Amino acid sequence: MKYLHAVLTVIAVCLVLITLAVTGVLPAAHARESNPRFVSVPVNADGSINVKIVKAQTMDVNIKEVNGSNVWGSALPITSSSPLDVNVKYIGGSGATVPLSVRVDR
């Protein structure tokens, strides 16, 4: 008889806790990562993203193609509202020892 009484008491306590949790009396616990590794980034319709460079700094850039076409010997479509400091070290994987023709449109 004591065993049955203990089992029924445990069941009753569990039912009370479930009722309190469902009614919202007990606060819900939510896990939150303190250092998220991924963030949402707005993406354009074509899958590209817009990037704004805030600080002037040196960047390593290797452009292989523009719109699916190889850029070797082609003009690169670059627009800028401020002067660009350009230092070409490599062309086609080798040192840039040949003259590089540049056309500036204003």
C-alpha cells in the first residue's frame, strides 16, 4: 500500500508541474549562444552581396573573370567616387614587368 501511495504521489507532482509549465506559470528556458559564428546577410537576386569599404587599407585581390569572361587583356569595369591607389604586382600569375595600359574616364 505504501508503494502505491508513493507512485501516485510522484504522478500527481509530475502532473502539477506539467500543468504549470503549459499554463506559463513556470518561466521557459531558452538556450542562447554567447558567440554566434554565423549571421544573416542580405543577398541580391543574383546571389551577390553588396560590400562597402569603410577604411582605406591594402587588399589582396585576384580577379579571374567578370560576368563569366576571362579578364586577361580585357578592361575591368571599376567605378569609384574617390581616387584609387593601385599597385599591380602580378599579371596572369607572373610578375608585372610589362607596361599596363590604363584608361581613366571622367
